[in-house]
Amino acid sequence: MITEIKPISHIEIYRKLTHLFAIIIPVLYYFVLRNQLLAIAILLPFAIGSVVWDSARIENPKFRHKFLKLFGSHLRDSEVSSLTGGSYLLTASVVTIAVFSKEIAFLAISYLVIGDTFAAFVGLSMGRRKFIHSNKSLEGLIGAFISCGIYGLASYFLFMKRVFSYNCAHPELALIMIIIGALVASVVESVDLHINDNISIPILSAMAMTVIYLFI
């Protein structure tokens, strides 16, 4: 369905730029911490703290009023009475790092940050072909896929190729894994699975890449 394009609000730009800052999570994990248990030990308290903070805000009317007075303009309508995207993102990052290999976790969390951000910018600025019963667009999906694909391929050729060459019998198949992961992340971002996409994008993308990784 083709719809009219509306201007991007300053609040929406701020939200997405803030979301993009979360790329520090996979970058720190892969290049600085390098250790799965250490990364979990650092991220888990932040995830728990964020969930507890949100829960207190939701359950306590006085606390919620003060919080919304300070930060309400930066929240989505769905976040006013539920966990914020930050809580979901931190929780999903901990789960993804704990369950999947380092390379796949790095890519999956990065796809969440990169794909969600570019899907929003492209979708809001150029999205005319809306999916049925959704505010997501085909243009947003394409923007997410291209940005994630470029990011994944750049990661492979810059620093992951030697890892796959050392560990895998067919390292060239890692390129297929990377593209499939980017595609799954983009599709999941664009459809309504009735699960917060900060959870569904990295988990489902990582699962898809893991299945392919088994054959590399």
C-alpha cells in the first residue's frame, strides 16, 4: 500500500541516534573485552538494573510521574507503561552473547543496532509502500538489509575472514551466513511478531546464522 511520506520529527531522529550509540556493546565485546563471561558479568548488572528501574517506574505512580516529566518526550507511546527499548536491548545482548559464538553474537547485536536505525531513517524519509496492518515499509526493509549487509561484509573482510579461515573448512560460506543473518534481521524488523524487536532481531538472526555456521 502506497502512503504519503511525513517529515521525520526531531524526537525520532534523537531516538534513533541514541539507539545507534548502542553499537558500543558489540564493539566493546569483540575488540576490548574479548571474553564471553567477562562481557556477561559487565552487561548483566546493567540489564537487571534497567529492568528493575522500568518495573519501579511502571508500578509506582509517583515515580512514573516524575520519570515521564523528565524523559517522557523521549519515550514511545508503547514504552510509557512497559519496559523501554533499552531494557530489551541490554537483556537481548546478554542472552545473545551467552548463547551464541562471539562472531555471530557480534553480528547479530550489530544488525539490531544498524538495521533498526537505518530501517527507521529510510522508512520515515522514503517509505511509501507500507506493509498491511503495519507502519513499516518495504523501503525501510531494503534500507535495513543494505546497511546490515554492508556492515557484515565489511566486518568479514576487515577482521573476521582470518577467524573463519582458521576455524572452518569452507570459510567462503561465511559470506552466505552473514548475508542471511542480515536478511533475517531486516525481515524480523519489518514484521510484527508481537515480540519487542530488540529481542527478536538479534536472537532470530543469530539462530539463522548458527544453523548455516554448522555447515561451514
